Amino acid sequence: MKLILYMDVYQGWKPEHCCAMPNPTWAPPVGGKRIAFDVVIPDYLIAPHVDVKVQESSTAREVT
């Protein structure tokens, strides 16, 4: 399954507080940027009781 996720970054942003969303309904922060990145999750990992870290190496791009 391929997902497109969005994340807002801004001055003072800390990675430990990041959160990626599949469908943000708010505007990007003033002075910040919204980036998008693709995540591919193998179908066999999509199940109700799976909690597995997936190695992802995609490139983020700015969304305007």
C-alpha cells in the first residue's frame, strides 16, 4: 500500500514532536512549510494487530 503523508515544519521545529497526517485539513503554518512524502507499506504488514517499524527512504518535497 502506498500512502502520501504530509508534515508541517517551521522555525524551532523538533523531530521528537513531529506528526505526519494523510489528510491535513488546516493551512500550513505561517512562516513554515508543508512537506509531503510517499510511504510504501508491504501488504503483509497491514493487519489489525501489527506494530512494526518499516524502513523508509523516500525523498520529501514541499507542497504549496
